[in-house]
Amino acid sequence: MATQTLFKWRHFEAEMILLCVRWYLRYALSYRDLEEIMAERGLLVDHTTIYRWVQHYAPKLEKRCRPHLKVTNDSWRVDETYVKVKGVWMYLYRAVDSQGNTLEFHLSITRDAQAAKRFFAKALGTSHTMTPRVITVDKNAAYPKAFDELKAAQALSAGCELRQSKYLNNLIEQDHHFIKRLVKPGTGFFSFETAWRTLQGYEVIHMMRKGQMQGVRKGDSLGQAAFIAELFGVAI
């Protein structure tokens, strides 16, 4: 999609829109915090406008980043964390490999075998993930049931092992902290759709920070900004 179409009818320059979206998804800021920061830099933009930008462009950013993800390894660490949506706790399923690279994520209303199965199926269908040799989970009884059903359907290889160990899952539990830190400045999400759009942005920026994008180094914030601008055809 052409840049002029992506940013058509916007009252601000494309590079400023991407700056606000990138900062919101990267740092633990509320929309009002970002409104004040932009005002100090001479950009008078209402926090509700920034919210609309994030809702519109975060999923587009995630979609554009997907083809650039590096391939992960075959040792999966799977867990779920809690996200409040309209006052109700929902479940964000997440997985990393043994090097801490994000495999996949999925927001679910329920925490049961069907939700776990949907998450596993999504991760298995992602182009940057390898077929797992071992999947490490906690003691949640839903995981073995989902695992067995996928093995019976031959979606998982016969040699794949399910390992239930809370200690070995510390890696994914530590990785949750990044998402929790970003969600904290707000008061929770007001709808499932709002939560999902925002979480897609949080997760893909987190992947980028961890060095999972081809041609973008870990810790290179300027390179990451340039990469995002290039994805949207914007000069910075």
C-alpha cells in the first residue's frame, strides 16, 4: 500500500505519526504522557488522536514486520500472562525459544485446552518458527490435553516432547515483564479488539528490541526507527 494511502487524510506528517506510535509501543507511557512530550516539542496533538494512531498503525506494523523475522530454534517455552480488558482478566498466551526470542502470542478470553490448542496451532503455522523438538510449559493441565490432541492430528511430530517444569519456564515468565510494564500506565483496555491491536504493537516492538528482525541490530534504536520508517515508505 502506497505511503500516501496509508496516511491519507491525516493532519500530521507521517514521520510524526510513526514517532508517536513507536514511542507509545516502546516505552511505558500513557497517551496523556505522550501528548505532553509532543507538546514540549511543538507538536500539539490530543491524546485521543495518538490513541487512534496506535489502534490503526500497530497492527499494520506487526504485519509488515512478520516477513523480516529471523528463524527461531526448536526449544519452546510457553506460558500465559494476565491482561485486564473492560475490568475482566483475559489471557495472553506467549512463547519464546531457549534463546529468549519471541515465537508467537495470542489473546484469549478463556484459559483451557482449546485456547492452548489454538495458540499451539498458531505458533506452528508461523513462518519464522521451527517445528518444536520440546515444548516446556508449567503445571497447567490444559497443556497436556492440547498437546495430545495436536499429536493425534499429526500437527506435532511423534518425537516432540512436552515438558512440565515451572523452573525451566523462568525465561518466558521474565519475558512477560516487558508487556506488563507497558500495560501498567493505562487503566486496562476497553475492548478485546483494542487490547489485541495494541498488544500486537507491543510484541513486535519487543521482538525488534531483542534483535529478531533481519538487518536490525539489538540495541540499535536509530536503526530500529529507520527500519520502521522504511516499512511504511517514510523518510526520516
